[in-house]
Amino acid sequence: MSNRVLTLAIAAVVGIAATSASADTLADVKAKGYIQCGVTGGVAGFSAPDANNNWSGLEVDFCRAMSAAIFNAPDNVRYTPLTAQERFTALSAGEIDVLSRTTTWTMSRDTQLGISFVGTMYYDGQGFLVRKADGITSAKDLSGAAVCIESGTTTELNAADYFASNNMEFNTVVFVDQDEVVKAYQDGRCDVYTTDSSALASERTKFAIPDDHIILPEIISKEPLGPVVRQGDEVWFKIARWTYFALLEAEELGVTQANVDEMLGSDNPAVKRLLGVEGDFGTALGLTKDWAYQIIKHVGNYGESFDRHLGPSTPIGLERGLNALWKDGGLQYPMPIR
């Protein structure tokens, strides 16, 4: 049995034990006064600390939104940086309450590890980063190149499949931690760095001369990245899921952090339901009726979070693309609050 398979098997067993032992995460979170949120070691735009260890990013905002829904305050969150190999075991063992860490939703993960994916915070795909000076313009030119990869990720299998299907020689340089992968690439230990294209764009901003590196045009996989919770606690799962939908619903209805108080007087029934003016949709989740108002007031809507951390005005400079709302040609689609 490979180390990777053994790790997954152990995580699955631990997950079953953990979910059996504790099925009231909301009560536990309220008792301790904060959410323990599993994040990356630092991927700008998604989850990364500043010099004062203040965390920010799209995935951090998800945990802050959950905190706002539960505590009427966004910062009752503590962050646990996790490697790709650590993340599922930490969640299954109860070391964290929610995993919000550039994690791809796959069938094996969803069915074998005792975990549940909440939704897709970012629709992504795997790409390749190379040095402009090498003159490489296509992934089809990478046969025989040394490829830097983080172990314990979907990246490994995707790259192997791509090289095999194109009859290309595949030479990997594998590391446990993403920071090690990036350093190896920068030090010239490999010719190519491959991971989710958004992460490539993020890491490139940290390079001394970002324009000396290019992301090749090929996207070789689907990488739906989203938050994850343990199985066995339906209420906690639904709090996480409807936090995700509330962020999207707010954007769709034009409710922002700046206008949310004004929108309390809206005549739109959907806005009234979202903000708790009409109906009470929070009680069934153990929340207050204005749970979504608190999310928007403290964090903003999905579009605001995307623009703040990843959008064209940031150093990462990503367009919405597939992550636009459905009505704008994207895949983000909130379920109705009614």
C-alpha cells in the first residue's frame, strides 16, 4: 500500500470515529467562542497571513462569513495552516471545524474520507508555469522537462495523465509543502511548476520579476475548489452550505456591505428574506433571523470578496470567468432562500 493510500485510509477511519463521537459542532463552536478554520500555509488571494499574522483571502472570508452568521462578528476565527497531506486528517480528527483550503472536490474524497464538500468557492483548472526565457509556448513542449509538484494533491495524477495521454516523458520533482515547490522552481531545480492556475498566478506575484514567468495556455483539469466539513453533523453542514449561498445570493440581488442597511427597506421579497426582514430562516440552523444580514454587513457578498482578493485591481489580477454568477455567464448559482 502506498503512503498516500495509507494516509487516506487512516483519515477515513479517523473520520468515522470523529463523526460518531461528536455531532454538534455548532454547540462546540459556541462553547469555545470561535471557529477553528483550516487554511493553506499561505496562498495570496485565498488564505495568507500578513506580517502581524492577520489572515485574508477568499477562503478566509468564507470562515469569517460563518463566524458572522454564528456570532454576529466576523473575527471569531482561529486559523490552522495545513499542508495538502495534513488537511483531511486534521478535519476528520476534529482539530479543525471547517477546511477552507484550495481543496478540489473529487468523488473519492467525497465518498471515502468521512467528509462533505459544501460548494465550489472557486472553479479552477490545473496549469503550468515556466520561465519566459526558456521559449516554451505550449504544454505540449514539456516532454522530458523536470516538473515541480506538491505531493498529496490531485495535481500529481492530472499531470501524469496529461503527459501519458500525449506520449510525453514525465519527470517529477515532488515536495510535501507548496512553499518547497515554489522555492525549488525559483532555485532552478525544475523547469516547470504545475498546480491550480489561480495558485500559479498568486505565487508568481511574489517573484522578483513576475513578468519573467508565464502561465501556459493549456488547462488540463477541472479543479472545483471549496470548503469541507466532517460528515455526521447535518446542521453544521447546512450552516456552511447556506453561508456559501448567502454570499452568492447577496451579489445576485445587489446587496453589498455598503448598502445592506439601506436594503433593509427594500420592497423586493427575495431581499427581505435574505436579510431576515421577512420570514425566519436562521432558527432552523440554530442562528438568528438576521444571520445573512450579519454576513453581508461584516464580510460583503461573494463578488466583493473576489474583487478584494483576486480581481483585476489586485496584483493577482484574475477575471471572474467561470466564477461569475450564472446570470453573467458563469457557474456560480445560489439556491433560493425561501
